[in-house]
Amino acid sequence: MSRWLRNILLLLAPVALAACSARGDATRPVPTTRVQASRQVLPAHDRRVVVMLPGRGDDLAGLQRRGAAQIIQSEWPDADVILAGLTLPYYRSGVATRRLHDEVIAPLKLQGYRHIWVAGISLGGLGALLYDQAYPGQLDGMLLLSPYLGDDAIQQEIRAAGGLSAWNPGPVQPMGPRTFQHELWRYLKQWAQDPARTQTVWLAYGTNERFRAGIELMSPLLPAEHVRMLPGRHNWALWNPALHQLLQAAPPASH
């Protein structure tokens, strides 16, 4: 992974994603907590696991406090849950995607899980997308809640071109602080030619969502039934019911 993620902090700093500051030490392993499935019908290699990534204002303790694992397992009682404290310092240090793979996703694959999903809130939604871009084919599905998709400049460029389908991203550019948003949207544009990928992505956001304009550039790429717009703002009062709805909409694990 290149250094470009170090500059995400500069892009996110003006945006108050939550009331509190996330903690974390990127020199240490990503902290995780495993919550075993409440209904262990199948052996581990046949079960699914959901990795939950926090927004900028949360950390591992915040996900625990909000009952994220319990929300997931109330809808998917067969799923193990990994709460991952992949907080802003990991993105700022440019190691978030690699560390998510090396320390979380790859070990789950070695444990034999057949179905690996990532659920991400805000910054965590961006993290899920960046992971799928960097490590294609590793995830079986994504649940995106109010994902951060970059600043206004790239979105205005896409709208001026007539929308994402008409936008010409030009030649591929190396990832860097000036290009990562452009390359993120190039990756999203490719979903139009990859319907199999969009069949396993679910999205929820709020009517008063601060990121609504950018999200609605992406949402037409998904099947309409995979998108939920709910009353609310960029906070847990929205994300709690939104996560319930996405889990209800996504298909059960194949046995």
C-alpha cells in the first residue's frame, strides 16, 4: 500500500464525522474482538463472518458500546462478528488497507471461513471500498453505511460530465494524495461493467446525510433494492436501524 492514505486526514479534518475523537496506535496490531455466533449450526469453515469497521469518531470500544455485534447477530444469528478498531491513525499512517488484510481478513481465510463480509460506517465504509479495490475477490459482500466518498471537487467533475456513466476518468494514475479520490471513483465506475460485484453490496444513508450528494452519485450503480435511504443524519440514530435493514435485505448464507 502506498503512502497516499496518510493524507486522508487532511481531507477529513474539516468534516466533523462524530462528536468524539477516535483513538488508536497504528504501530500496534489492529485491535479486534470476536463475538461468536449465537446460533452455531455449521462448522466454522461453512459459516460467515462480518468484520465491522468504525467511523472516524468510533473505535473498538465505541463499537462495543453501541452493540454493533448484537445488531448484526440479531439479524444474522449464524454469523460470527469481528469488531475491528481500524481507526483514523491507521489511515493517516497509510497502512489501513494492508493491515486490514494481513491482520484481519487473511487470518479469517486461513481459519476456513467461506463467507467474509465487511460492514463499514463513514470512514469505515471508505475503508471497505478501498480494501475491495486493493484486494479484489477477497470479500463476499459489503454493507456500507453513510460511506465517505471524497470531497466536492471530484463529485462536481463527475456531475459536470453528465454523471458517472458519462465521466471519462482518463488513464490510470498511481495512487497518491492528489489522485486517490479520482482512482476511487474509477473503481466505482467499473461496477457498471461488473454486475456480479454490485449484487453483493448494500448501501444505506440518511435524508439529511452530509455525504448524501456523493453517495447518490454511487447509488445508481447498485440494484435499487440494495439501497436504503432513511430519515436521519450522520450518526448512530441513523446507523442502528440502517444496519438492521441492510442485514434483513442481504441474503442468508448458503448452507
